[in-house]
Amino acid sequence: MTFDLLEWLNLAIRWFHLTAGIAWIGSSFYFVWLDNHLVAPKQGDASGEVWSVHGGGFYHKQKYQVAPAQMPEDLHWFKWEAYTTWITGFSLLVLVYYVGASSFLLDPAKSSLNASDAIMLGLFSLAAGWGFYDVLCRSPLGKDNRVVGVVWFAFLLFAAWFLNSVFNARGAYLHVGAIMGTAMVGNVFFVIIPNQRKVVAALIAGREPDPALGKAAKQRSLHNNYMTLPVLFIMISHHYAMTYGAARPWLVLALVGLTGVAVRHVFNLRHRGAPTGQAMLVAGAMALVMVTYVSAEKLTLPAEAKAKAVEADAAPASYASVQPIFTKHCISCHVEHPSNAAFTAPPLGVELDSYEHARIYAPRVKKVTVDSEIMPLGNATGITRAERDAIGRWIAAGAPQ
């Protein structure tokens, strides 16, 4: 019997991260829905109310724009969902991308960074992202959410481009997601919860709470709502090589992010009972542009590359011609007992140590090795374009033995 502590730790933290994220996102979506469905109360001094039914019971919820006249005896806070999501997410970033930096973060073809420098750069990007966003929100520009959105998007686009120039694409994607996640939890930790505490303290002391505190917290909560779908995409993006494996993955990420924001806006409008037709057209157009760009990018090759491809197509394709390439670049990981210390089992169960295995997994090999060039991870083995093309010819010929 074997026990792999790191693998079990990875699974436990990832599961915990997913669970906490569901709780945080669920409560965020619910309260935005609640705000958008409030109507003027028929009695009392609340600023809005809403009736709902769930699980066989009826619920009557009221909102006070600043605070109720007196402090309620039992007050529920929503904060640990956010904190736990970030803590577990950061733990995964360390466990996978920092401990395994040589396999999951570095790309020798892009930069000569060593593992320590890459980790420091990754940590700096999180701190810099939160600092920029927080200053932006507190500046005069922060009074207009549309301006904040445009400037923040430009910053994230630059971060995606820069990080992709020094990290492998998967590592760059995850760090952009971590920057956004850090900004979101920073909103909760540094603004929303402290402002709520000040309101509660004012009520206990018999003072009138400052309305600006609730307004600032509300703004940050709205920002979190719009960042949610792009962050969720990044969390699952490593399963879809066609996105981060594109020639310009930072541009694909930008298009996906804009699509997610547009979709979220459609739902927010719908919850308020506002017209959604125009927003739905924008969201659909963004999705179409994203899919079209990702699909068309692979069809465009420079003239020299096309000539080489035509010449290479004439070469014979057989397993004998690609078996040495698999041995050199793939077998250290994709075998029953990997020699690569980063793995205790073949990643995703893919084994390439025999003709039978290589033939079975040929479509997947084409997607991640020939088309998107994301394997080997970080190109640590130095596979060449000619070797990738040789594998591609063999697969195109039907993977003959």
C-alpha cells in the first residue's frame, strides 16, 4: 500500500476550496438578487422588503438603507465563506504552482527566471493587484463604477500579458485569477466587514451611522459580483487547453472575462426587472467573438511555416518515427510509475509508453502537444516544433503502427 501525502492534501484543499467558493458565491449572488427585488415596504421604517418562498416556507426580508433604529439581538455575518475560499485557493497556488514551480509555473522558452524569483513575482502580482484596485476605488475615479471597471480591466489585461511573457500560460492564467480573487476577498476583509463593524458600533453607542460606510461596502460587493464569473472560468480553465494554449492566451482570457461580465450584467438587469435585450446581444456577441478568435487563430500560419508543413506532410508517418519523441519528452510523466518527482501516477491517467497506449490517447496528445503546445509542461524537455509536427503527421495518418 502506498500513501501520497501531497496528493491527498491537494485533493482535500481543492475540495475545501470548491465548497467554500460555492458558499461565498451563493451568498453573493443571493444578496445581489435580494437587493434587486426589493420593493417599498407597506409598513415600518425599512427601505425595502421582499417576500419569497423556499422549502415549503415563506420568508419576509427587509432592508435598512443605513441601519435599523436599534441593534438586533442576533445578527448574522457573512465573511468566513470569503476568507476560507481565499485561504484554500492560496494554499493550492502554493502547493501546485510554487512547490511544483519547475513543472507548473516556469517556461524556459519565455524567460530565465528561477523558481524563487518566479514565486516572488507571483506573490508581488497579488499584492500589486490589490493595491492598484484599492487605490483606484478610493480615488476620484472610484465614484463611477463604469470608469472603475474599464481601468481595472485594463490593469488585468496588462497583468495577463506580462505574466504570460514570463510564466507558462497555465501559471499566468491562475495568477490573474488569484489577483482578482485577492481583490475580492480584500474588499470583504478591508472594506465591507470593517464598515459593517463601524455601523454596529455606532448603533451600540447610540450614534447615527455614517451612510458613506454602507455605500462603500455596497460598491465593493457589486464589484465582487461582476468579477465572479471570470474567476470561476479561470478555476476550470486548466481543463481546456484551447484557451490557455492559444498563441495569445492573454487575449483569449480578456474575451472570456468580458463575456462573463456581460452575462452577469444580463442577470442583474433581469433581477431588477429591467430590459435585457441589448445586454443579451452584447453577451452573445462577446461569446461569438471569443469562440471565433480561438478557432480561427489555429488556422493562420506564416508562409514559411506553411511551406515547411507541406514538405513535412510528404514524410512517412509511423509509430517508429514518433516513439523516440515520446520516450524523450513524455515517458518521464506518462507511464505507470513516473520518474518525474512531481507525479506519482500518470497525469489524467494518460500513458504513452507503448503503441497501444499512444494510439488510444492520440486525439488528446494532438490537442495539448501538437495544436496548443502546452505539453510538456513548461517545455522543460525542450521539444521542438519539428517534433510536434512529426507527432501530428502520425496522428493525421491514423496513428499507424
